[in-house]
Amino acid sequence: MTFRREPIHVGTGEPVLLLHPFLCSQEVWSTVADQLAETGRFEVFAPTMVGHHGGPRTRSWLLDTHVFADEIERQLDELGWETAHIVGNSLGGWVSFELERRGRARTLTAIAPAGGWSDLSPVKFEIVAKFLAGGPALLAARLLGAERILQLPFARRIATLAISGPADGPRQPELVTLIEDATHCPAYVQLLIKSLTAPGLKELADAQAPVHLVTCEFDRVLPHPRYSRHFTDHLPSTSRVSRLDGVGHIPMLEAPGRVTELIADFVDEHTAPASDVSAG
């Protein structure tokens, strides 16, 4: 029986869509989603994307951002959301820019987004090589199980090196979920092969929605500034660029409160107060 997760859907107010990184699931957003909903100002939707553990099954052997965006658009249509404030981390950031290109974004917050390359950029091949190099570790974790492999010497630091800044990284239950999701991700080979031939984000300068590009100080997957230069060079000059200090590639697991505040502040900045809407 195929394992399926129901998307996170909590709160009321401004629609906020949260998209997770490659090899992960909606669970990386669990704390942030609840914190946003608890403000009473946001309706939050965080699905697991196609080909990821607990998400919809893929109907194509090769995956690219268009396939992910198509499924997300279908879910937005089911919700009745013509547009939303879109937040994406890593692969989720890449898909967020595709959704913005399709006119689905009110605002876009891209946290350590992937896709910052052109057809033959060296950084594209480097990032694919990084994920392929992690294949043996993922296979070992799949065979032994997340709980058992984390008992091995240095296993926890190896597991957290790519995702967090400090050595302790996320809490044990979150780390176990991350490993389970990564070792049960059908999209692993499919997306990496497609990424070798697919172009990155080419239409950044045409972004119509307000964009907030967020880099992470200890991002070892897409380290700033080399991996974010494509964004800073091509995004509209009105875009905001900021850095989260002391965190790694998936900051929602290390500093959920800071990420929640960052998202809420940017959405609030570009949302008319209820009194203004009523007066209008």
C-alpha cells in the first residue's frame, strides 16, 4: 500500500503556500505552519510534492519543475486559491518561481532556492554531483533504518552536515523523519537526471510579484554567494535580499520562530490591512 500524507492545512486569513526541499516532505514546515496559523492572520497550505515520500505518485519517469508546478496548481485550484503568498526552500524555491511565472504568486519568499543556474553553469553540475555522492549514505540508511543508523559513530553529524549549521542540528524526531523521507523518495534519480539537461531559472527579471531572496549563513548545499549570484544578478532591483545567520540549508528545523517572523513580516508588508480593504 502506497504511503500518502494529507497536506498540512491550518489557519484562516491570507493564503500562504509552503513548498519543501528536494528529498524532504511537508513535515519540514510543521512548526512554521502552526506558528503562522496561530497568529490568526494566515491560512497555510503545505503539501508534499510529486515523487516525494507521502506525496502524489509521478506519472513521468523524468521530473522537472513543470511537473511539480502542475500538481501544485491543481491543488490550489481545489482550494479555490487563484493566488497565494508562496514560500519555498531549495527545490521548493525553484518551483515557487515557476508558479510566480504562471501568475499564482502574491508574494514570493525564496529560502536558499535551487535553480540558480543556466544551461551549462558549473554550479548545476556541482549540485547534482553533491546529491549523487550522497547516494551510498541514503542506501545504507534505507537498509538499516533511520533509528539504527543514527546510533553509529558520527552518523548524526554526517546526517546534519547538509541541512544545519550547528552540529546538533534538528531534534531527533525531526531528523528521523528527514532520513525516512530522503530514503523513500522516488524522485531521487528522476529529478537529478532531468536536472542535468534542464535549464535553470531564466526569467527572473520578469518577476511581477514582490520577491524576498533569503540566504543561509551555513548553507553547505547551495552556499552563498556563489549559488545565489544568479538570483542577485537577475532578479528585479526591487527584490529584497537578506541572510539568516547561524543556520544551514533547511532553517525551518533550526530556527522556526525566525523563519515564521520573516515570512509573516514580508506578507504583512504586501497585504492591505482589513480596514483599508473595507474602506476601498
